[in-house]
Amino acid sequence: MMRMEVYGLVKEEITLRQFILLMILFIIGTSILLSPASLAASADNDAWISALVAMGAGLVIIVLFWIISQQFPERNLVDISELVLGKWLGKAVSLLFSYFALISAASVLWTVGNFLVTQIIVRTPALVIHFLVMFAVVYGIQLGIETICRTAEIFFPYIVTLLSIIYLFSIPSVEIKQIQPLLDSSFKQISEGAAFDISVSVLPLIVLLMVFPKYVSEKKRMLPKILLGYVCAYFFIVAITFITTTVLGVRVTANQSYPTYVIAKSLNIEGLIQRAEVIIAVSWILTIFFKLSMYFYASVTVLAQTIGLTSYRSITIPMGLITIALSLIIYPSTIYANDWNETTWLWFSLTFGFVYPLLLSVIGRLRGKSISSNNS
Amino acid sequence: MWLILLMVILVWSGIGLKGLRKKGSVKDMATYIILWAIGTTGLMLYRFGISIPTPLDGIAYIYHPLSSLWKQWFA
């Protein structure tokens, strides 16, 4: 109890380095395992080019987020909404945003459960996995964003090393002829793959505006460092897309749910290193922990701040329970999940990850005078 | 297993509620109780096999015009 009160009073602060590492892990999150399949299904031989296009287009979205952070440097998304849209409309939009973050958290939790149940621990009930993962997430969020960021700092080198092992040892199996002829896909195909990839990797970064720039301690020369971090994160996605399509072939990659996992399974270095798939599973679960944590953090803090609770920590455990319950019913089947992600997810994430911040920025500028007078 | 889970949930929520009562914030307590009730109800409905429509159906309905346009464009 005493501890909770102390946590409620302490102002949290994270470094820019910690924030960038968190952002990289968030971008890699689900994409490292899922993106190659969707990119190969849309853009065939040019899946990796589609990922490059997504990286380029994503830069614009990152710059948009940065512009908003500079427009309202000491505020988070809930503050900005209420300031720009007015108290009640701002609160209504914030509640919708909390719902978006909660749905996203539940879908990520479902993805972890589905991956483990179908690939590794086949006979374990999904509910047990969801409980265990969510327990770690709720505990982390109870301890605060500083703890999550420090954890990201600790795990980052391990994640990069584990992924690099898979990348390096896959290089001997790369066959460029698998993706020839190059640039064979149409612009439509490439842009379809890129759009879906952006909706998974870049647009959800909006949830980080609950942390950035309010809790980031150093505020000088942020943009170049953030862009560099973003490009590094996307490098992992482009590289794994290139490797999966050139090693497995485009058709096999497109037909697999988790092509990166299949790559890791097929690794065999002179009979010495085999069954390396758990490496990719561990690194993926670590990255997804941070993605899930940030979605959950956004849903809890936005809700708590919008309805004016004294501390968000009091509702983390019941919200965790709701996330688990939601994750059990969110996708009735894998086919439903694929169909929903292909048709609706793009628009859902575009609404909250692009239209919402863009409107906040534009309306904020149009109402500039009144907002600055409110501030003073 | 489900009975144990329900007991743990109830005891846990009781401990949390006791802490919030000491703090004396009515809004926090009300939100806490409502969220616990929603979460526990959701889990119990799942346990007893009572089908709950996924919230994604509602979202899909809202975005249907846009997603069908997208499908036509990339058909």
C-alpha cells in the first residue's frame, strides 16, 4: 500500500536512449515473425522492396508524430486531445483511443498465445499462456514506465544477438533466383504490402505519445536520433523479409503463418547448430512483451487520465483481466484473424495512428491563439 | 481450476478494494469495481461456453465501406 502511494507521487523520467530502444522493440514486435508472410502474399518477388517502401512512407508518419510532440512538448496524448478538441469531445476521443489500445493489446496477446499453442507447447490451453504473459505485463506496468524502459535496455542486446544469429546463419542458404525476376510486381501489389506493413509496424507507434516527449528527459536533437532508431528497426524487417523469401521461396513464405520461425527450424550449421527455432521464439516473445506492454500502458493510462483517477496503478490488474478475457474471444479463428487484419485493421490503425494525430496537429494550429492563451 | 481462479480473482479484488477504501477516493473505487466486474464476467462467460460476439465485428461493420473499397482497388 505504502509502495503504491510512493509510486503515485514519483514523477517518472526516461532517457532518449531508453525511449529509442523501446521504439525499436515496438516496431520489431509482431512484425519480425508476421510481416514476411503478408509482404510475400502481396508483393511476391518484391516483398523486400515493399518493406523498403513501407520504411520510406513510415518516415513521414514518424515526422508527423515528432511535429505533434514539438507542438505540445510537455503534454501527452490525452492532454493534447482535451486542449485541442475541448474537454468533452477530447475526453470522448481519448476513451475511443483507450479502446483502440485495449483491442490492440488483446490481439497481440492472442497472437502470442496462438503462436505458442500452434508451434511450441501444443497441448497447453491458450488461457494459461495468456495469464502468464499478462501477469508479466501487468507487473511491469504496475512498476512504471521507467522499469519497462530499463528492462528494454537490459534485453535489447540479447534480442539483437539472438536475431543476428538467425540472420547470419541463414545467409549460406540464400538463393537470389528465388526472388527473380526482380521488380516484377505491379505498383499496386507493392503498395498493398507496404500499407499493411505500415499499419502493423508504424501507425501503432501513436501509443508512444503517452510517454514521448512528456517523460523523456533530454529534448535536444531528438529527430535525427529517433529517425536513425526507426531505420535500424526497419532494417530488421527488410532483412528478415529478404532472407525468408530467398531461402524459403515466395510461395512458401506467403503460405506460412510464421515464416521466420520456419527459417530458424531449417537452420543446420554443419550438424553443430540445429533446432535454433527457440532462439527466434525467445527473441520474438521478448520484443512482443514490450509491444504488448506499451499498448496496455496506453489503454490504462489514457482511461485513468480521462476519467480523472488519482493513479493509473489502481486499475492495471482489472484492466489486465479484461485484456485476457478479450484476447480469448477477439479472434474466433485464424481465418477470421487473417481476414480482419487484411480488411479492417489497416483502417482501424489508420484512424488512430494517422488521421487522429493529423487532426490534432491541424486543429491545434488553427486554434493556436486560443490554446496559447489557455496555457498562459 | 476455474474455481481456484475465481477465488483468487475475488480475494485479489477484495485486497485491492480495501487499499482503495483507505485512500478514500470514491471514483477510483467505483472504476475499480466496474472493471473487475467486466473482467470477471467476461472470463466466466468464456468458461461456461456462452458465446460473446467479438468486438471486432462492430469495428468491421463501421469500416465496411472503406474495406470493400480497398478490396475492389486491390482485386
